Amino acid sequence: MTAHILDGRALASEMRADLTARASALRAKGTEPRLTIVFVGENESSIAYVRNLVRSGERCGIDVCVERLPESSDTAQVRASLERLGPDPRVHGVMLQQPLPPSLSIRQIADAIPPEKDVDGAHPTNQGHLAFGSGTRFVPATPAAVMRLLERSPHWPPLGRRTVVIGRSIVVGLPVAMLLLAADATVTVLHKESASLQPFLSLAEIVVVATGVPGLIGGADIAPGATVIDVGTTVVDGVLRGDVDYESALQVAGAITPVPGGVGPVTNMTLLHNVIEAAESATNSN
């Protein structure tokens, strides 16, 4: 029996209808909801993601602007671009596209994102609220998308369930682990310095993979009936591939997200949802 496919496109379509209506209501009040993405360099996967986000914004009535900076940009230049967007009343959401070029460190830049417009939850203050479980205003979009898809899986709620998160980045792996812990899952985090993915992976009821290593996990690695959420998006020979070997995992898992068509579309809608929330807040405070 093949796995139930957790269809991100279908969920995104449901979310889009709500966002379109809310964006229309904002425009009727004279507010044009706008997201500005600061994008440094030429990462192929990031280019594909941002292109899709611009299209998603157009469909919802949200203006998504991309401010491109060259690969050679230094920390001061990136910080200046982010800080300039803070006082601009036309901009409701600000996002720094990651990963950054190797010459730049997110830890030296993230605090330049205007916290009240930090719709992807990357500012250290918002990260801290997430870690403390104290109700951060904006949950990072990709981790939030993972949780939305898990809600449609056979393993929701994750109360006490054995869960493995592969990857510990501050963009996906770490916040996903914190969200799962907040939902009372039993969480093991594995990463590139882990001696082995086993036996943890084969015992897990829920697997979230976010490494950027195409095909890292196959059907033989997971427990029968497990829910597998694949966050990986890597362009290989012009094709977008996930961290999971989808065809082999499809025969073993109980539920699985495809790539493309899984986490990506829901991430886009979740980010735009945060933009609408920020625009509504700004409009109501005026």
C-alpha cells in the first residue's frame, strides 16, 4: 500500500482564498499589502523559491518586491538594506532570503530585520520568543508549514510520538524541533555530526528532513507507516529534488509530502499570511 500524499498545493489553495479576501479588504481601506525580500547572491534554489513567492503574491493581491544585492555584498550593506525598510510605511513585511553567501553570517545580520515586520521570524527576539514558548508574533514560515501539514497526517496530534528532525539550522530544523516540543512530541534532532541516523530514524513515527542533501533518506531507512515531511529543495540538473527518495519512501510511509508540491506551496501561503497579519495590524493602528 502506498502512502497518503500530504498535498501542499491543495492546502495552499484553501489558504489562498482566505488571503485574497483579506488583501482585497485591505486595499478597499487604502492599504496595499507589501512584502520586500532582500536577496543576496545567486543561489539557484532561492531563485526558484522567490520566483514562486512573487507569483503567489500576485495571485493573492499582495505586492512582493525583491531587492537584489550582489554576491560580493558585505555585512554592512545587507544590514543597511534591511534597516532602511523599517520606517517605510509602504512595506509591511521584510524577509532576508536564506541561505546567505558563505562570506556572510546570519548571526551578524538578523537583528537588522525590523522586528515588527519580521514576517519570517528570523530576528533574534522572535527566535527567543519561539524558544521560550512565549507566543512569538510571527512563526517562521517553513516550520509553520511543516506543522500545518502534520495536522493533516495520521500522526496528529504528535503528543508523545517518537519524532526525528534531521537538520538543525536556525531556519528550519531548530524551530521545527521547538514547535514539535511545544506540541509535546518526543523529539530527537540529528545532524551532519551525528554518528548515525539509525536506529533513531527507523523507530520514528514522524520524520522531518531539512538538510539540503537530495535523496538522503530512502524507504529502507524509515519505519512502515511513518509520516515523512520533506523540506529539502535542491535543484539538480534543472529539476527540484527533495531530501527524501520519494518513490521508495512512498511504498513504506503512511503519509508523505512530495517535492515539489508539499511544504513549498504551504510555506509561501504561510509567509503571505504573516504579511497580511502585519498589514492589518498597521492599518488598524493608524
